[in-house]
Amino acid sequence: MWGKLLGAGFGFLFGKWLGLLLGLYLGHLFDKGLKQDFNKAGGFKGFFDNSNLSQKQALFSYTCFAVMGHIAKSNGRINQQHIDAATLFMDEMGLEGELRRDAQNAFRIGKSEDFPLKQAVLDFKNSFAGRFDLIQVFLEIQIQMAFSDGVLSAKETELLALVSKYLGISKIHFNFVLKRYKAEFQFHQQQGKRSSSQSSTTSQLSSERALQILGLSKGASQKEIKTAYRKLMAQHHPDKLVSQGLPESMMKVAVQKSQDIQEAYEFLKAR
């Protein structure tokens, strides 16, 4: 798609209509070659239908699973929790057959010591330039994988910070997103406990976690809570993210994130 557009544009610039036709043809060959190379790398060819959106979705999936594999191997070996988390993620996406094999292959590629993390993430960033919400969801998925065993090692944190930097996300915002995800994890645990314990201490802790999910501190006003809620819901709207390149099979991630935000907001409204 982009090869055709750029080829036609430059061709017209230098050779008018004849140049446009030649540029369009050369661009077509470029797009075709890029697609073939991407497929050979384990690039989710099942997503391709010759549309720009499908190519972006394939790139999102491939990079997502490759980086997952790289982070999971960061401590020298992958523990069972990371394997289970990756398998569960594929199950939730409904990946079967060729697409599941592609995901597993991308995960294996990411585990290799010579995996070009920086180049892979920079290519991803450039392909989704201007889609900050989608880039943030990508980072959140990586944090979710790293935190699947309930603990973030120093090496995992270091790699996540590096991925965040390559994505163009500031250190302050990375820490903000990381803190929010940790709060979500702990909030879910506490919500499970509330059914058997309704102590004021547990309720207070849940309130603090709910505020952290919305990126707020203790003492936030109802107006601040509502503003933060609306902003986060807009950032994680599933349909919007899919239109920007999030694979439809990953929509469940965005839906779950929206539900967590909604649940935290409803909990705080009822205080």
C-alpha cells in the first residue's frame, strides 16, 4: 500500500503521468516483496487481505509476540507462568491453526539472544506513528506478560523501560502506566477477597487501588475522578483501537482494560 503511494507520488514528481505509472508499478513490487519477507519471518500471513489495515494488524501481532518472548526470556530462562500466560493470551485471542503457529514462532524468535529488539520496536513505532493510544496498549500488553507471575524482576523492568523509550514514551508516563497496571493486578486480588471480608481496612485499600487504576492519588475529587475516567475510556475504546491497527482477535484485551477502568470508576462513585 505505502510502496504504491510513495512510488506513484515520486514518479509523478519526476516524470509526470508516465512517471506516476512507473512509480506505481515499482511500488507494487516493493509492497509485494515486503509482504513476502514479512511472512517468511513468521508474520501472521493469515491476517493479510491486501489492505493497509490488515498489514498493520499483522505487524502488531508479530511484534507483540516477539517482544513478549524477549521479555519472558530476560531472566535467562522462561518460567512456567510466562508460558501459561502466553498460551492463555493466544487462547483468549482465539488463535488456531496457522495463526497460532505464527504467534508461537514470533514468540520463539523473540527469545533468541540476537533478536533485534530496538529495530523491531522502532519499526513498530514508525508504522503506528500518531497512534499513541495503540502504542500504549502495546506497552500495557508487554507489562501484563512480564507481570504474569505477580513479580517484576529488575531485568524485566529494565527491558520494559527500554521498550517504552523506543516507543517514544517518556519515563514519567512509563512509570505512570506501570503503576496503573500494578494497581489493576492488586485491585483484582482485593476484589476477590471482599466477598469473604468486608473490613474497613480492605475497603480503604481497594479505594486506593481504584484511584491508582485511574492514575490518581488519595484525596482526588469526584470531578478529577470523572475526568480521568473519561480520558482513559477514550484511550482504550476497542472499536477505535481496532480501526487504528489493533487485531480484532486482541479486542478482548481492550475490552478487559475498559472493564477494569469502568469497575474502578463505579467502585469510587459508590464510596
